[in-house]
Amino acid sequence: MIVEVIAVGTELLLGQIVNTNASHIGAALAERGLDANFGQVVGDNHDRLTRSIELAIGRSDAVIITGGIGPTQDDLTREAVCAATGLEMEFSESYANHLREWWESRGRVMPESNLRQAQHPAGSELLMNPKGTAPGLAIKHNGTLIYCVPGVPAEMEYLLERDVLPRLSAAAGKSSVLVSRLLRTWGQSESGVAETLDDVYRGSTNPSLAFLASGGEIKVRITAKADNQAAADALIAPMESEVRERLGDSVFGVDDETIERVLLRLLTERGYTIATAESMTGGLVAAALTSLPGSSKVVRGGLVAYNSELKQTLLGIDDVSTVVTTETAEAMAEGGRRLLGADVVVSVTGSAGPDPMEKPPGTMVIGVATPDHTQAKELRMVGDRERIRTYAATNALHFTRLALIGKWWKP
């Protein structure tokens, strides 16, 4: 069964709110093995919304419309569904009485505009919504199932789980699941990863392979469709094994294992504490390490020495005439170990720009000191100031992982 999601609201197009509803619905459909080949976002405009619904019902087996069923003038989903299907608008007196009782029970006077929520396309079923006043709608038009749910996330999620998904699963007949495994990698470009896995990508459709780049990391998603979770896992396993063998140590985590989670696990396993000594990143690495609950067990603290003289005073760096060097990064890491008493210290110095320092903007130097070894590496990154700082922090975390597993990089 092909299901299409239409998210309604000009605020979505303007970027004033994030379209979390479409993300939630997409994940819920995938869990049940329902295919979502298309998705749309449309503003609060009657004609454009009507055309979007017409397009969806012409190419999909079911359509879920979220948003636009409230009581205000810009809530146009009901009217657009009528226009797209040719159905007449009807009024439910029983639901109007429900609305009046809802407001009266709260000691408030109901604005008459709320009665718009008692309107519905002819023949549609009203889906009761105890979390709000707007009912959901269920319609079958020329073999296509249409469901309208509120845009308020809590109300949408309630009706989706209670009414929409069970009906879609029943209509689809044979149940199936869509399972994804996300392998997180670092250290290779997206094109490099894709080339390494090209024959794997082309040689299989179930499971399938996809590549996602974000935050300096490349994610490899393996997705399988099967009758149940165990069968899907069995399809994924050999492909996952092949991907891991080819990409080696660049694979650092799976699914929700972010680099922060992986680092905290490695530190805990080794009985190590960690601290940071940062200049260019201004505390971004420490913020990442302390973003997870339980991090206080291994994170000792962090130093931000932005001024060259402060580096000299706090960290014992003798020459501050040039600070964007591997020698400075190593001295910062070792000074951090001495001052904060941590087993492992990661340091970052560099030139974030836009004004050049002793080295071009985008130069970053990362050092890591462990009980056994201290080493630093200089890297270059293009982009604006914040992009450079963010990538420096990400690289610092990954260099720390490599140091912890004994895979030190070439100086």
C-alpha cells in the first residue's frame, strides 16, 4: 500500500516551525511496512491545497493530511477535500453539541467559529479527539482512503495510533515491517563511501542501501522489508557485515550510537576520565561530551583558553607567538591533563576566520593526550566561521575515539 502525507500550514513553508509531523508519520508508516513514495507540504491556500489533494489521491492508495482542520479562517482542509473529491459539505449537529458541552464543562463561552469543526465532507466518519476539539476525518473516495488529522502533534499522534494506522494495516492486508539499520562513519567523503560500496548498492534492492551526509559524518542506511522483524534483521545482517568489512574503523556507531555515546562507553570501559582544552571551539567539545546523562562520571571538566597569554599561563606553553601548531595542541592537551587530573584530554586550536591569523582560515589543529601517548594533527576545512568551529569539534571527538582504540593517525 502506498501512503502519501500532506502537511498543511504556511508556517511550515516559512520555516517558522519544523515539520515534525511528517517525520513522525513517515517513521510510523515504515514500522508497519507501508510504503510512502511521496510527501507534500502546502500552505494555507484553498486552490493549492485542493490541487495537492487531487494529485495525492491520483497516485496513492491512501492519503494522510495533517493540519488545517481547526476553527479559524485559514483552516481549509475540509473545504479542499470537498473540492478535490466533489463531495458536499455536511454539518454534524451531534458534534456541534459535543463542542458546546466541551466548552461549557470548562466554564467558558464557545466562540461560534468553533462550529466549523462540526463540518465534514459528506459520508466521512468523524474520529473523536479527546485531546482537542478538532475531530479527525476518515473518507473513502473512489478506492482511495483519506484521513485528516490535526496539526497539533499530540492530537495527530493520538489519532494516528488509535485510528489511522490500524485501518491502514487492515486495508493493506498482509502485514509487513520496514526495518532500517544506520551505520555511522567518519573519516571518508560521501562520494568515497559510495564508491567503496557501489557494487553493494547496485546489487540489491531488498535490502537497499542509502547514503546520508550530515555534521561531518557519513551515514550508511540499510533498509529491508519483510514479514517480521526477525526476517528483516536476517536480510540486513549479511549486508551490514559486508559494509563494515569494507569501511573498517571508519564505522564508529550504529543507529542512535552518536560519537558522544561511543566515547562515553569507551571511557567507561577503560576506567578513564576525560577533559578538554579548547581555544578555537570555545567549549563546543566540552558541551558535546556533557550533553548526555551520566557524563559526569567520566567528564572532569574543560578549559577555554582563547587568549594566547592565557594559554601560556594556564597550560605552560612557552612560545605563544604561533599558536596554530601541532606543538601548541599537544602542549594544551598535556597541560589540561596536569591541571584537571584527567586521564584523557582533547585539545583544539586553530583559525576559524574570517580574518587570517598565522595560518589561513579553516586551519584546525587537534591534539589528544592519553596515559600512554600524546599526538596532534593539523587539518583544513572550508566554510564560514561556525561551520569550521562545528567541524573542528566533531573531528576532535573522532580523533579521541581513534586514540582510545589505539588507531592513532599519522602525524
